[in-house]
Amino acid sequence: MSENYNSMWENLGLDLSAHDALLEALGKSYRDIYLAQKHRPQGMGYFDFVMSEVHGLRIKELIDEKAAGRKVIGSFCVFVPEEIVRSAGATLVGLCTGADFATDEAENFLPRNTCSLIKSAFGFKLGKVCPYIESADMIVGENTCDGKKKSYEVLNDLVPNLYVMDLPQMKSDEGRALLKAEYLRFKEAVEKLTGITIDAARLKKGIEIVNNKRKAIYRLLSLRKVDPAPISGLDALLANQVFFYDDPTRFTLSVNKICDELEQRIEKKQGVFPENTPRILISGCPMAVPNWKLPWIIETSGAVIVGEESCVGERGTRNLTHDSASTVDELMEAIVDRYFKVDCAIFTPNPDRLNHIEEMVETYKADGIIHYGLQFCQPYLMESMPVEKALEAKNIPTLRIDTDYSTEDMGQLKTRVEAFVELIKLKHVPT
Ligand code: SF4
Ligand code: SF4
């Protein structure tokens, strides 16, 4: 980190020695996993910089925005509509949930058999190491899975500014009506927080900014259709993760620049891995920063990841919000339409997700799928079995992985992934 941010972190109430230990561990795994990769696009230097300053410069920017009267809103889920936040001149940031921290303390509040993602959110808060959660003027929780829903009742006692959004569980007319009512209630809450009335012009601008960000990341993801893949799955995942933190306009510019470089690489057939490397699609639970364990295992086992059917990936970023309407009500309808298509496993039944996985296999020419489920995540673990059956019936090799954020099962996972990659080589890849 180029500057000393200690006084900023101290003012935010962080525990400096615990925070130093976190940054050291994060820096080491970034060097070992990211900087050790070969043939990376030069444009990834931007993301290296963002990651080196993820608790530094980016937090300073947020604090400067707050000093200028703008608000920061933290979120744990892709159902929180960034368009509404942006249209009130506020900034939406993802909250740290990708690593174990202060797990013992978190387990004083949550049962042990809670998924790592939820435990991590509590651990970062209780361990006082997340400058994003401490900078947020509002923290939005959502009633998605039971684990999150109940944990927000507990989190409510730990933070002063929790807002809970109710979400439907069925893709019915009633479900859509609930989503619309909740988005209108959220709009009001954001207006109250910021003191800004969201009119049609503001909403259109918010939609435009977020759509541009989605178009850029979607462009990057689409360039992975070719063989050899011009960017590693690890680097594409990083871009997907930074999507939740960075200034959206700068992110859009930087990703489009990387895409220009990737297009040149494709023309020259320059890949990160040789042609005919087995191509894997990851599907399942979201992978928040710095959860890079499984992708690292896959890409050091002779395969390349070509897509993520995940909220930190295509499930979260596909589908634009239509911006052609001219009234607030019509634009809000467009926002509801866009988000109601998100096929999270909390919905029942949820056939769209399986259709999307199959579509992605075809689009990205995947040779096999690795279904990633976090231990104790009932929605995704339950869906993983019918997903596996349906894919195997179509002769698409599928490996189901249940894991957590610890490193204890790395050896065992590597053995399983290597065997899966060998199987794919025998079955699918031309020799
Ligand atoms: S998996 Fe579901 S609950 Fe989790 S971020 Fe995605 S939409 Fe939200
Ligand atoms: S990973 Fe599963 S259990 Fe954990 S928060 Fe997401 S949906 Fe809930």
C-alpha cells in the first residue's frame, strides 16, 4: 500500500494489529495465487493496483465522498438494486464475506453449522477489520436463505444501521408484487438517508451507469468463449469481485480497456493456457474476495475456468435494466423486471438456473462443470443434486464440491479435481 492509512483505519474503529495481520495474509495469498500466474493480460495491472489499495485508496475515496455529503451503502446480495443507490448519488459496496476471520467470536453469535459466507460477515465485523462495513451509512440485509434471514436479527444488535429487505421465494405474480413493493420501500429509505428525491432523470442516469458496468464485464466474460482462453478464470473472477467495490465509471473504463487487449490476444491466438486445455464452468455459491481456493486448485490442475454461473459472475451481472421509459414508476418496473430474473437457489421451483447452466455450457464450450457448494448452504447443496443428474443425463461431466473457507481440505480437493480433469481429457478433449 503506497500510503500510511493507519489514522484513517483508527478513526473507523478498526483493530489495527488484527487488520495488519489480515492485510499481510491477503497480500501473501494474492502474490502466491495471482501474481504467480503466467501470460496474464497487461491490463490486469489495474486490478493488481485495486487489490493492493482495496482497504486504502478506495476507502479514502469513500470517506472523501462522505465528507462531500454522499452516502455509502453496504450490501451482501445482488438483489440490492444499485440503480436506486446510484440515482441518489450514493455508492453501493459489497461487504467482505470471502475469508474466515474471528470465527470463534462469530460462533458466539451463530451456530457452528452456518455457511462460511455468513460467518465471515460476522467475523469481519466482530474482528473490527472491515473498513467497508465501518464506512457504511446503511447496511442492507435481505431475506434470502434462512441462514441470512435469521442472522440479520443477530446482526441488528451489532450494527446501528441495518435495513432488511424482504424478498420473494417464488417467481409468481405475488412474488413480483412483493419485489416491487420492497424496491419502492428501499427507494424511500435511500431518499430519506440521502435527502435526495429520486426523479426519472436521476433514475435513468443510475440505470445507465450500472448498465455500462454490466456491459463491460459481460463483454469481458464473453471473450472467454474462444479457445485458447485469453484470460484465466482467476483473473476473470477477480474482475467479477472488484465489480462490487470499485467506482463504477472507472471500473467500466478499465474493463473495456482489458477487453481491447483481449481482442488483440484472440486475433493472435494468444491464450493463458494452451489450446485444448479442458474447459470448466463453475456453478453455485458466490465467491467473494478473497475466496480464490477452488479456482486456484482448478487452474493448477490442468484446466481453465471459462465461466461462472454465480452471483459473483454471470448470474449477478447478466441482463440489463431497460432505460427507455420516462416516468419513475415505469423505470422502477424495469428495475423489478431485471432483478426478478435473478435465478438464486432461494427460489422454488428454480428451473431457470438449470437452463442457464446448460446454456452457459454451450456458449462457453465447457467440457465439464464443477458445482461449488458451501457447506451448510442448503439452497445450493440441495439444488446441486438435481443439477448433477440433469447434466450427467446430457453427458456433461459434473463434479460436486462441498467446501468452506478453510485450507484443510485443499489436498483432498486437488486430488478430486485432478481426477475430474483427467476424466474430461479422456472423454471430451480432442488429442
Ligand atoms: S446467491 Fe442468492 S442470496 Fe446469495 S448473493 Fe446471490 S442472490 Fe443473493
Ligand atoms: S451461501 Fe447459501 S447459506 Fe450462505 S448466505 Fe448464500 S445462500 Fe445463504
